[in-house]
Amino acid sequence: MDRHANQAERTQASPYASTTWGLAEGSIRPTLPESATGCEPPLRGRHRTPVSPLSRDGIRRLLGKHGARFVSFSGVGGFVFVLGLAIQAFLVQVWGVGSDASYLVQGFISVQVSFLLNYYWTWRDKEVQFWSAWSKFNSQKIITIVLNLLIYVALIAVHVNYLAANFATTAVFTAVNYAIGNFWTFVPTKGKHNCPPPSV
């Protein structure tokens, strides 16, 4: 009886509780899994399940990740196209500007409006520096417009219908411009919100 009573007294007087396995209660901190912090660890070894982008699951993932943004990007492109036609018609019919000069003016305005809409709407969730994205976007447009024109001329040279050539180049370069915008022009600026690199 005395031995058990002395053991109980020592347990109550000890600063370490029996459930802490010899650690001070104040030193114990809960540890959250990495997924709770919003940074998922990379899948490794046998847990990685590569999916072909052409498979059903690959297409579903692609649409889930880029579908809404691509629709927004395409909508901006359609609006800017109509706006450009309206600006050119106004310059030619009201101000008497030549067709070539009016085309260049409406092209410049259209590119800037397209950038603003995509910056503030399509990629509004990305933390991108304005002037960095602006310079990239304009550089991108210069290159893709020249390539678009060259491919269009080449299709006409091999006797492709001009409407079909216009449709084909528009479809191809819509996808190209989106890809460049998503993976280069509007890449988020590195900052404190980015997840840290995985530890080795």
C-alpha cells in the first residue's frame, strides 16, 4: 500500500504527465499534414499514375483545368475582333482614314484592349506584374500575327479557299495564343504565396 501511495504522489508532483511519454506538455505542438497547408507533396514511385492527355481522363483533366479560362479567352478574342471592325469602319467612313492606316490603328487598339481584358478578367487570379505581362503580351502578339499571316499566305498559295484558310489560322492561333499566355505571359510572379520546394 505504501509503495503504491508513494508512486501516486510522485506522479502528481512530476511536471511530466504520463501521457506525454517523458516530454513536457508545453513542448508538444500539433503537426498538420502538408495537404492541410495547401501544398501537396509530389507523388513518387508507385503512387504516380501518369495519364495520357489524349485519354478520356486526360481530356477531362485538361478541360477541368483550362476549360473555363479558355472560354473566357476566346470570348475576349471575339469581342476584340468585333471592336476592331467597328473601329476600322469608323476611321474609314467617318474620319476618311485610308484602309491600311485604319487597319494598323485598329490592330494596335485591339491588342491593348485584349491585354487589359485578359489581365483583369481571364487571368485575374494570377499575381502578375502589369508591365512585365504587357511587354510579354505585345511581343507575343507581334510574333504570332506575323506567323499567322505567313501561314495564311502559304495556304492561299496552295489554293486553299480563303475562308477556310482564315478559319484554320484563327483556330490554330487561338490555341497557340492561349498556351503562350497561360504558360509565359501571365505566369504568376514568385512570392510568398507560392509553395516551398519539396524537401529532399
